[in-house]
Amino acid sequence: MKLGNVIYKDQLVDHTKVDYINYVQEPITFRELNTDIPTLYVGWFSMKEINHNDDLISAQPILEKKIISNVLYWEFSFKENKAQHVEGVTYFTNNVPFYYFNIRYSYINLDPIMFRLSTLDELMDVLPTTFDAIYNFKGEMLYILKDSKITGIDLNMYEHFEFNIDDLLQTIHKKVPVNHIYNDFDGEIYLKHYKSIPNFDDLKRYLIVLLSKA
């Protein structure tokens, strides 16, 4: 699953390509991309030349790297500014997961104290009637996906407040398609994706999206 684009003309220097980025070395305009995933243009002059008919990009000041928040950015080529090029491309690729998920999904931790939940029925009353997918991380955290909303349930905390975790899980499992139940009791699923996206602190909560779209 590609989370972002890097559009460039000259070679990217001191950059190790990552699997979740779509690298495009051809003169394509932002509108031609036909996508709203986060995009970085590398090269100030090449970006301006490629998008010369785009009023938004044509008017972009050279002191501002952000064109559209969470969507469109630019960085110097190595020839234009060596230090900023290396640092800027790395910064973008490290932050692409944040840009991607930040505008698409909301997250809430369903704390039993904050939400005054003391029974399984009360918990189910505040959850959707059906779920798109669930991800169980080591029997410690349960993440529930419904449309663009992700709900986190700290299973250890609910057990502390004397919820029957087996009943809780069985009830929730009935509300989601069997092929969209992801149990990661040994953490191997998380580790596999962490190796690809190591700089994303919120990977656990959004991993359910990557799994359900795979």
C-alpha cells in the first residue's frame, strides 16, 4: 500500500527508498497524479516548470515548503541546496504515514473511567453496531475500525475493572467479518510492518487500516 508520492527529476542523494512511497521520476503535474495521497516535489525549478499552469503552485513562495497541509510539499534538489535536500526528503518520507492517516482517520481511546463504562452492555452501547475490522495486539490492545473511525480498547485496563475479556471479545467478534479479524498474539504482524515503517509512532493504532486494505 502506497502512502505517498515523491516526484523528482534529478537523483535523490543519500536517500534510501522505502516501500510505502511511490517514486516517480518523470514530469507529471500534481493534477495528473489523480490522487490525494501526500506528495513531495523534489526540485524547486522543476516543480515550477512542470506545474506552470497551476496557479496554486505557481504562486508558492520559496520560503514555504508546505503547499497543501498533509497533501502537497516540495523540497530542493541536491544541486539547488545539498543540505536541505537530504534532510527534507528524509523528513517527508518519515512523516508520510502521519500526513496520510491524519486527514483520513480519527482515533479515540475508549477509557472505561472517562466514559463511565462498568458493564459489557454499556461498552457495546457506545460502539457501532457493526465493525469493518478488528486488530488484537498481544491480547493487550484491541483496535476497532468502522469507516474512518478507529477505537482503541485497552484490554488490560478493562480486565482490571473486572470485565470478562473472553465475553467482551466474543461479543465484538460477532460484529465483524471473520476474514477481518486480525489476532497478533505474538506481535509478529506488528514487527513485520514496523520494519517497513519504523519512524511512525502511531503504527499500532493505524495498522488495522493497512491490514484491512491489503
